[in-house]
Amino acid sequence: MKKVLVISLVLIALLTFNKKSSEILIPDQAIRFRVIASSNTDMDQDIKMLVKNDVEKDIFNDISKSSSINETRNIINNNLTKYNKTVLDTLNKNNINQSFNINYGMNYFPEKEYRGIKYKSGNYESLVVTLGEGKGNNWWCVLFPPLCLLDAEETEEKDEVEYKFFVSELIDKFFK
């Protein structure tokens, strides 16, 4: 009887943990980074990635030693001119004549689903680079805390990811 009770408690804990972990990933105190393509043509999506790669390098060099959200905010604010120049240089070196806008502040993000996790729509502190008409798919990540390794690219296709928990798999094997 004790085994059944312990296993039941573990299952309830796993289900609770699993549900909560899939709902919350980005902390409330976060700074996002987003690059929005002009359109969904292959060319505009390629331009988006060129800009993203160059600006991202600059940002990470600048904030790599930042230890607080306030320090990161100051670094971003103090380097907006540099990020603007990086976008312009990237477009010029690739012979791309396209308008762009950089905005740091509270920017609207639509609801998104990425790898089975829903991110609520709303206004979030972010650095947003909008290329051309800004009507294409976008690339985004979280600058602070540094979660850009968990980057996301919005596409029309949905990534299907299966989340597994080691203890849950052990319990499944035990009952089979």
C-alpha cells in the first residue's frame, strides 16, 4: 500500500511539474531581442538572418559580462547607435537597399507557440529590428537573462517536440 501511495504522489508531482514547466519559460524581468523580416520571401528571410547574426554578435560582445537587468538595459541604450550602424553595414556589404527601424522599449509581441510552449501576447521590454515592411516571420530570443541559446524562429510550420521526464519513463516501465 505504501508503494502505491508513494508512486501516486510522484505521479501527481510529475504531472504538476510538467504542466508548470511548459507554461513558464521566460521570467517576468527579461529583455527580448527580435528581428522581423520585411516579408516571407526567401530573400527577405535570408536578409533577416544576416542582420540577426551581425547584430547578435555585437549585442553579445556588449552584454557578455553584464550581471543585472539594469546593467543590460544601460548597455543596450548606450549602444543603439552602434546596432543601427551594424544593420546598415550588413545591408550595405550585401548590396541590399532596404529600410529598417530599431526600437528599444516596450514592444508588442503576438501570442506564439514554440516547441509546445505558449508565450502570451503583450508588450515586453525588447530590442526590435524591423526590416522593410516588417510583415514577415521573425526570429527572437531572450537577451536577459541570456537565453538566446533557446532561440526561436517563427514559421508557419509547427515544431513538434515531445517532452520526456526520466522518472516518468521509469514509472511507465515499472507498470508495463
